[in-house]
Amino acid sequence: MVDRTGEGESMKKTKVTIIDKSLEKKCYFCNGKGCKQCKSTGIDVQKFYHLIYTDKKGQKIAFGVDSIK
């Protein structure tokens, strides 16, 4: 879990929490033996995150995202 507190006057007292919900499981295509799809690791990684935004009033809004940059 990563906490990022907004900086600057317009972002005062806002908070973003990122929760990693990524999954690692045996590759479906090669049954864990290694193939092009899993880059010869035998493990398929499915990246997914919950992003929780807390505004100045303390209200929370959650988003499901598949990448963070």
C-alpha cells in the first residue's frame, strides 16, 4: 500500500492511497512450462490496483486501475 499526500494549495489535505491487487498464477497458455505469452517464466502476472482518493471533506472515492505511471 502506498500513500501519497497531495502538495500545493489546490491539493491541500487530499490523499491518494494505492492498494496493489495484482495476481500471479500459473500461465494458462503453457500450463506453467514457459511460452511467449508468459515470457518463458511459466507465471502470468495480472496487474490491478485499487486507487482510493480522499477529498478535503473526508469523502472517499475508489477506482479500479490496471496501470500506474
